[in-house]
Amino acid sequence: MAIVKATAKGQIVIPANLRKKYHIIKGTKVKVEEKNGEIVIKPLLTNPIKDARGMFQRGKSALKVLLSDRKEEASK
């Protein structure tokens, strides 16, 4: 957990390790919302296709499942 200090304008600095982890670079848009009495900051996807790569690394490959389903349909 990091503790940061707000400026007079209410600006804060997101720690470098979190910026790297969530791919936040200059110009990245983030969504700021209040949830259950807490402030939540979520980075928005700039390129949803590119940014989603590797998101579902667990389990079967989506491509393999799709190709398998298409083979099944073709054989019917």
C-alpha cells in the first residue's frame, strides 16, 4: 500500500509500480467513481483489442474453442 499526498488542486500521483502494472502512461484516461464510501480509479482501455490481449490466459484458448466449434458445426 502506498500513501500519496494530494496537491492544492486535488491531484495525486499514482505510484510507478501501479502505473506499470495497469499500463497507465501519459494521456491514459481513467474513470474516477465513488463506491461504498471509497474513491475508485480505473484505467480505461485505449485500444480494447490490444489491451485485452493476454487477459484470459487461464483455461482454453478462445481461438481453439472457436475453431473446434466450427469444425463440429461443419460436420453436421
